[in-house]
Amino acid sequence: VQLVESGGGLVQAGGSLRLACAASGRTLSSYAMGWFRQAPGKERDVVAAISRSGENIYYADSVKGRFTISRDIAKNTLYLQMNSLKPEDTAIYFCAAARRVIVPTRTYECDYWGQGTQVTVSS
């Protein structure tokens, strides 16, 4: 599967962005999916993840109540709605697909990655 992220950009604190991850080659429902982010000098960490069935969803504590992961199977696209953005949300955001776990929360659990999209939140 090939993954291509879009929707990143520069936004003021308190603002919103919606990231999209378009999949090609295989249907999204074949994989558990996740959004990860990596800030300069830091490790790549999970932000949100969703199981293959869509029944199980995980959010990192830092984004609970602000971010929402969703998917549109017909469009073969994964989304991350980000509200109430904070400067500490600034990072490159990656989507990933996993075949071997129910909900991917670690980078080594993911089998495919997109190229990433930059999100910058100004104070």
C-alpha cells in the first residue's frame, strides 16, 4: 500500500487543521492505521490509531479531546481532525499502516509509512 499525507500547514494556536492520508494499492480496511508525529530532535510517537474494523481507537493522552481519527473507506482515506492546536503540536505528521497488530502504537508495529506532512503551530 502507498500512503500520501496532505493538509499540513501553519496555523495559530487554538486553530484547527485536518490531515488526510490517501491510500492506494490496497484498501484501508485491510490494515490497522495510525497517525504518528515527530518533532525536531525527538522520537516518532503515536498520536492516534484505529483498528482494521474501526471499533478500536487509541489516542495519546496529549491529544485526547482535541484530535479525532477517522476514515472514509469509500475514498480509501484516513483523516486526523486537529482542534485547539498548541505550539507543542508542531511536528511532522506521518500516517502508517499495520498488518500485525490490532491498533499500532509503536513505530516498529507499522509496515508502511507515508512521507509526512509538516504542521506548525505558532503562539
